[in-house]
Amino acid sequence: MYAKLYLFIPLSAALLFAACETDRVNDNDRKEQITEFLHDHQEALQQMNLEGYMAHFTEDVTWHNATGMQLEGKPALREFFERVLPSFEEAEWELRDVSVQMVTDESAHADMNVILRNQILPEGFIEGWGKTVLRERNLINSYVLRKDDSQWFIVAERIRDALQLEWIVE
């Protein structure tokens, strides 16, 4: 009886360790998928590819920008980006970091740090302002992501300025 018990304990521990290791590997795979997904999302914006950018969002997305604007739904977000996309023509982007935390196998939270330089907002884009040049912004984009039919989508995005902005208003 004792021999069976001694054999059972190490075998149980080995199976438990293998299960935990498999979960860790799967989480790492999912985190890599999400990181690649967010890189693709950012690249579509940098290339001014509105359709590619919008393809990453769910239909019922909630989106907040650094000024506090909140948009609900893909149609409202598309309308906003049709107006704002030209402001990125001269912009330079630097993707610094992506961190992903798995919530479940099919949901996650991620933060992406991006440096945006030389975004040019046309006169009147910000009510009462002239042409505005945002020289450098250190942005933290936070995402809630969901996996549907083996594809990741952005359910919510919040953009924050991590540092004081340098604005030039002409």
C-alpha cells in the first residue's frame, strides 16, 4: 500500500506540473498572438489604412481618446478617423512596448506604449484653435480584447498621454 501511495504522489505532482506548464505555454502563445495583432493594428494606422485599422475593432467598440472624447460603436469611430487620419500624414511613430495580461483564454487586457511625433491637426480641428502641431506625445493605449472565431478583436480602447505634451498652435 505504501509503495502505491509513494508512486501516486510523484506521478500526481508530475501531471499537475505538466498541466500548469501547458497553460503557461498556451498563455505565452496567446500573448504573442495579441502582441502581433496590436502591431498590425498600429501599422495599419501608420500606413493610413483606414479599412485595415477598423478591421481590428468589434462592432460595439468603446473608444476613448486622450482628450476625454468617448465614441461608441464602429460607425462613430470610423467617422472620427475619416476626419483625423490626415493629421498623421507627416507623423513619425515609435512603438516602444506591449504588455498583455490574459483574463481568460478568450479575453485579455493589453497596454501599448507609442511615441507619436509631428501630428498636425488642421485649423478648427480643436474648436477655436488654429493649425496645431503636436511635436511629441508619449501615448499609453490600453485595450480590452476578445477572441471570436479564433480572431482577436478590440472591444475597448483608451488612449492616455503619459507625459506633458508639446503643442504649437499657429
